[in-house]
Amino acid sequence: MKRIAYIILFSLLLVSCGTRSGYFKMEGRFLHMNQGELYVYSPDGGIAGLDTIKIEAGRFSYEKPCNKPSTLIIIFPNYSTQPIFAEPGEAVEVKADASHLKEMEVDGTKDNKLMTKFRKQIASVSPPEELKYAIQFINDHPESVVSVYLLNHYLVQTEAPDYKQAAKLLPLLIKEQPDNASLGRLQRQLTELGSLPIGSKLPTFSVKDVNGKMVNNASFQGKNVIIINTWAAWSYESLDIQRALNDAVKAGKIAALGICVDANLKEVKQTLERDEIEFSNVCDGKLLNTPLLKTFGLNTIPDNIVIRNGKVVERNITANTIRQRYSTD
């Protein structure tokens, strides 16, 4: 009888907190956003593809299967992003003012509370100070998945990456989180980035695009600026870069090559047709193990290199930078 009573009590507790075992729930409310849509994706496989979250009367509710901790990235209507850290059987409450998203509050789990504290620290500081706070947070909380996100966001996937600082901090995180697969990927990424540093020549390559057309070094002969971009259908940011590149290519400003890491070639072609992408794209179904990524020193989504006059001059430029730099105006 006691065992049955415990089971009933446990079930009631689950119902009372609104979260089912094996699921993660996110509820919230927004000021200055009565209706609309948010998009959410997971860079570490927490969800497949891109989900939509409906906002009605300033509120929303979203629940997903969750068998292991994962990072969710929310995309707001102004294209800014914020992370939410999902855990099995947990629920969080989101409170935000749509005009001050950097001050968004997420309550419910330790890591989300830590991220909220960090958001408030950087809400009104300059970019250099923001980076300083991020590095300090990583040193203070190497056990937290928030630190994994911050390291990647501020030191790797940025227009001004600091791979040396990232490589210095990474062992601290690996020591405290030895089973975190994301850290293993970051470690491989930082190791392989050295194979094509800034100043390197465009490596020799030859590959067929999704339409069977051969693409190689000769395809870009005479092109002053070439941008090679990695993308996936589940990454809104990478798709936005693809669209920005397409506009620049059509305007005659640059040449481009896309490398898709999705597995389904049919869906890849549908995405390219939907967005009317004109430049060549490659997809061999080998996901992040495609040899072409290693050739260009690319390791994640999104990622890109800018080649000017045959040499790598930049990494990880954003869609906004592409539009501003290679505008048709």
C-alpha cells in the first residue's frame, strides 16, 4: 500500500508542476508582443528541424520530448536569438519585454537562472565588456552548460573569433563536464581550424553539387571574393546567411558555395528551390563528416570562410555583414 501511495504522490507532483517525465516544458509571457511567432531549433540535436511557437495574448506554451539535456535557441521576430537550456522532466517560465530581449528572465532550472544573471550583467555594457563578462563566467562556472554556449558564442562562432582563448578555456570545461559531447565537437573543431588559418590559399578541391554539376577551383577563376558557407535546414541563422549570399551573388558582388550537412538530398533541393538559391550547393549525405568541411576547415553550423584574391581573409561573418558589405544599393 505504501508503494502505491508513493507512486500516486509522485504522479500528482508531476501533474502539479505541469511537466511529464521525458519532456521539457517552456511557458512564458511577453510585454509589447501580443501576437506573433517565435522559432526554435537545437544546435546539439535536442529537436529535429525548426519548430514554431505561437504567441497569443502575449503568452506561449511549448513542450517537447526530452531524454537528455540540450540547448534550444529561440529566434525572435527581429532575428535576435537567446538560448534556453532544456532538461528532462523540467519546466521553465520565461518573462521578457520584446523591446529589451537582453534582459529576458528564465526561471526554473539552475542553468537558466545562471544565464538570466549573465543577461542582466551584459544588458547595458559595450561589446568588449560583454566578452570580458563571458570569459569570467566561464572561469567561474566550468561545470555549467551555459559556459559551453558562451565559449562557442563569444570565442568561436563570431566574426572576430579568438581560438587561442577558446583553446585555453576548453580544458576547464572538459574536466568538469567529461561526458558533454558538445565539448568533444568543439575540441575537434579548434584542432582542425588550424588546418586553414587566415592567410591560407584556397585549397584544391573538386566535387559535384546537388544537380550533378562539377564544382572546383576553376569554377571560381577570376572571382575576387568567394564565400563558402555551411548550412542545415534546422538552422535559421545558416539559412539567413544563404539568402544574403544569394542576393550578393545575383548582384554580381561575390561568388559562393554552400555545403549542406542534412541527410535527405530531396529535402535539401526543396529548400534551395523554395529560397531560389542560384549558386552551387553540395550535399553528400555524410552530415558533419563530409570531407569537404575538413578541406575548408569548417566544422559547425553555421560557419563560413571569406576568400579574397585566392586567400582566406575572414571567418564566420553574419548575414547582416554580408548585406551591409555587398548591398546592391
